[in-house]
Amino acid sequence: MTHTVHPFAHRLGIIRDWKSRWFGKTPLEYRTNIIVDSMIRKFLKKRLRGMYVTAVEIERNEKAVRVIIKTSRPGVVIGRGGEGSIKLTKEIEKIVNKVRHVVKKAIKVDVEEIRSPESQAAVVAYMVAEGLEKRQTFRRVLKQTVEKVMANRDVLGVRIALGGRLGGAEMARAEEIKRGRVPLQTLRADIDFAREQAYMPYGVIGIKVWIYRGDIFADSEKNQK
């Protein structure tokens, strides 16, 4: 009971779907696909930092690999006349082709727009990191961010935790702020979670964000359909 579980993994198959959707027919293919997925995600995390990306999903079929990028600023990712997405596709192809035993497939990059970014944990975590990197005091950043998030209709609760050399102190410590409810044990609770890092001159500050957006009832949705 005391183990800390990732809120997304905890709800897989209940209210959440997998972020990588494919099937490996052989152990070698399975292993290769996992390595490729990991490399794509690692590259996109670094490459698209600051573009308010909330999630990266990967789908595979026999002919192509589809990378779905969910962001609240699709124009920044796509670029003028689609230049950004074409460049991104070529860069992903380069990374994928470096992996041994990989079967060459066409790479497709799809960019999806996310509305109400303040209800997305990844965006909120980056907002906190941005404030800290601009040398604002951490308490002020926490309070302002929480107020912004709670002003959103979809959000019922938020929790933000910081850890590291806060305010440039010699000894690392943790600070947390919470508003509303965040029921982590309720499986039907729609909880979004994200981790981010703020890169400061004196070290890295870790950021964790939990956002509660109400409960999801699968039965009521089926009945409505």
C-alpha cells in the first residue's frame, strides 16, 4: 500500500490507453521497437522543450510508424508551410536508422492541438520551470501557477511539488502546494501527472505536477452512445 505508483500507469486499461500502440511478433522485434520508442521520446523531449507538448504517442503498422505529438501550440511545431514537421520527420528518421536490426518504415508525424493547456500537467510543469529559470522566487511561482490552474473550469484539484536547492540554498529541500482534491487511489479519477526539470545556475530543481479533472464513468458514456 505504501508504494508510490505512477498515476498514468496505475490507470492503464481502466481509463487510460497505452502511449505506444503496436505488436512485436518476435522477441527481437519487440526489443528493437522499445529501443526506438525510447530514443524518439528522448529526442522529442529535448527538441520540443518550450513548445508546450503534453504527450507523444507512437503507433505502428506493417508499413509506417506514426508519431502523434499533442501540443497546445501546434503552429510552433508545424512551422511555416509545414517546414517544422518535415524537418522533424527527417530528424526522427535519422535517429531510427541508427538502431541495429530495425526494419525501415515510413515515419509520419501528426500534430494534434490540445485545448485548455492549463488543465494539462506537462504544460503546467513547464510553466513552473520557466518561472524558476527566470529567477522568480519559487513561492511566488507556485502560488501564481496554482491560481491559474484552478481558474480553469475542467480542474477540480492541483498539487505541485518542488525538490532541490530552492532559492539557491546550500541544502536541498522539498516544497509543496495543493488546492482542491487529488484522489490518487480512485481509479476512475482523471489525474494527469508530469515531471519536469528547471535548469538553474546552482543545479537542477525537480518539479512534479498532479492535476485532477473529475471522474470518468465508462458506463454512462456507453449509455449516451
